[in-house]
Amino acid sequence: MREVARRYRCGVATVHLWVRRVGDRALSEVNWNDRPSLPHKIQRTDRIIEDLVLTLRRELRESSVLGEYGAAAIHGALLSRGISPVPSVRSIGRIVQRRGALDNRRRIRQRPPVPGWYLPDVAERANELDSFDVIEDLMIEGGIHVDVFTAISLHGGLVACWPDRNIPSTKVVSAMSEHWRRVGLPTYAQFDNDARFQGNHRSADSIGRVIRLCLSLGVTPVFAPPRETGFQAAIESFNGRWQAKVWQRFHYESLAALQLQSARYIAAYRSHLSRRIEQAPQRRSFPSVWQLDLQAHPRGRIVYLRRTSEDGKVNLFGHSFFVDQNWPHRLVRAEVNLNAGVISFLRTQTKRACATTTAANRGIPTSQPKIQ
């Protein structure tokens, strides 16, 4: 059928329709005239009935004790008045819609942006992004407190999970380095603004050990906007799935039992998404010789997604940076270049820089902001 469709330049469905029409008969016995799929005669509701439908809808809306004036209520009112023939409930609904009498317009659903739209190379699937998060305050019977450190890759769906009694930044660093040593390094690692990931919020011009881990391995850390949903949707969705499929399905008497069941689930989940994982952007190999030096001056780039204030400012590292007074309450991408000592603010919509801020043009000593 496909060969015939190619030869005569028509659709495969058309060829299938001809073959079905012939069946077991000879070609000379088949009527080849086109037969439209629409009925020969369309029976439309009389105009007088349509006007009566709209009149009853208005009357029911204003005087009905129940306050119901939908298609079913109109159908019942027509029956009570002895109108014949009475359109069906579905036909009444189409009449109301066709005559423009609906209260609300149909909601227009916009297409969602592509995953990682705020990072151009991630949106184009050229590079991979790993998201990390912590599920907090779970409790095993007997008073065993449990936190769960989770990870998922944006394009591949490569997941990982580490349930433990508590998850300080030291365990985050250990789990991340172990995970990346096994599966390879992404280009970006995304976090929320938890102090375990970002560092001590009380000290200005400082970054935490998780950022230093990423920078030492050539991974760019990305921080989602505070108190905004959507940017961490992938990891939040996986957190909910893990709690539904692992935490809530079984009764655990110990942390070891939970860790065992979680490991089984992660292995099955990765096997289920093996094809998607293989089609994801390629990850870099973990260096064979590497050691984290927390005293070394950090080098590389950090990305912060932030929303400007009403006067066009953004707060970073305990400082307020002026971006653009004509760009209030807008999302910007702040790229911190530690090598050059420059913070660039880029409009996410246009993908172009709207301001570049350094220590010199902020009118403060050139030794600030000093990233420690």
C-alpha cells in the first residue's frame, strides 16, 4: 500500500479506503464514485427553537430557584412546556455555544516552554543539567528522623536517591561526587536556595562547599529563583513519585530497610527509562585524579536566576546590584564570572545582556565583592 501511495502520490489512508471498498469483488463491480463522509441531509434545529432555548436560558438564569440554567436545565424546561420536538441536551449545548451565549470564553492554553529554556544550550539539548533537592522531616516508626537527598537529570531522567538521618552539606558533597563518578559529569547542576547548597546566608561574599565541588569539576551551578515554582519541576515531580512509590507503599522498621527498598526502586526506574537515558546529551568523564580543595580560590561560573525588585535591583552575595530601572519584577539570569570578577545580568526573554555590573561601577572599593 505504501508503494502504491508513493507511485500515485496519494495518502496511504486513501489506498486503504480503496482496498476496503473493493473487498473480494472484481474491480469492474465496484462503484468508484466519491462518497462524502457527511450525511446527505443535515437536520438543523429550527430557528424558532434556538431562539426559545436562549430565552429559556435567560429566564432560568434570572428566576430559577435552583440557580441552574445549563443545557440540562433548559432541556427540562422545554419538556415541561410540552415543546415538540425537543433537542437533546448535547444539541442545546451546541446551540448556546454557536449563538455566543456562554458565560466564559474557552481557556486558551499556551504551549509550555522547552525544558531548560533559561539556559540556551540546555534548551537545545546540547548539554545536560542535573537537579538536586532534599525531602525533609520524614519519620520512621520509633522516632527515626529521615531526610532524603534526591537527584534527576533534565533530559535523560537519570535519578538517584540517598535516604539518611540528616543531610548536611558534607553528605551532599559526598553523594554528588559518588553519583557523578559513576554516571559522568553534566554541564550544569541546579539547586534551590537551601543553605546546604548555596552556603551560609549570614555571611556576605561567600560560597559553600557544594558550589566549590561543582566548580572544581567544571560543572556550572545554577540556583532557581526563590519562592517560584516551575524551575525545579522535574526534581519536585520525582520527589512526589518517590514518596508515593517507596515511602507510602511499605512499612519500614529501620533506616536500612528504607535504603534497601529505595535502591531497588532507583534501579528499576533507571531500567524503565534506559532508552531515554541513552538518548540524553553526553556526559563528561569524571577525572581520574581529583581531590576537593576547599581552601583553593574558586574558578569558573555560577548562574543565579533572580527577579528584580520594583526599582530594578537584584540581591546577590549580600549586596544589592542595580540592573535596570525599566525592568522591574522581571526574571534575569545573573552570571558570576569568578575568573574575571564580573557579574552579568541577562534578560531571559531576549537572551541578551541588559547590564554588566562590576565592583568598580558600583562605586565601592575594587576589593569587593570578594568571593570567599
